[in-house]
Amino acid sequence: MPEIKNDIYARVAVKDIDLLTKIIEAYDHLGIVSTLSQREGTVIIRGTADTRPELIQILATLPFPVEIIDN
């Protein structure tokens, strides 16, 4: 059985990291955003197998570009 990845690695503009964090935090128990490199704008969004599809959907509709770098 293939391993299911729950974490989402993404890249956003540095100026959007805080907004991304606040948006994801506004969805209770959906995921937790941690910055991997503030200089590069890379973040990890820790979710679960149940919340990952919804997180992907939210990221696709944000008012700023989000590049998923590890799916």
C-alpha cells in the first residue's frame, strides 16, 4: 500500500507567509503552518489524511499564488 503524505510543502511570497498562516489557523483543526525558510518563502502545512484534500482545495483558491513543491 502506498504511503499517504499528510504534509504539504509549498512556496509563497515572503510577504504572504503570515496571511497564509492566519487563513489556515482560521479553519479550526485543519492544519498547522510552519515556515521552513522565510528567505525563500517555503512552508510546510501539517495536516492529516482527512484534512489534506480540503487544504489543497483552500490553497488553490487563495488570493495569492501558492506553489505546492512536494505533493
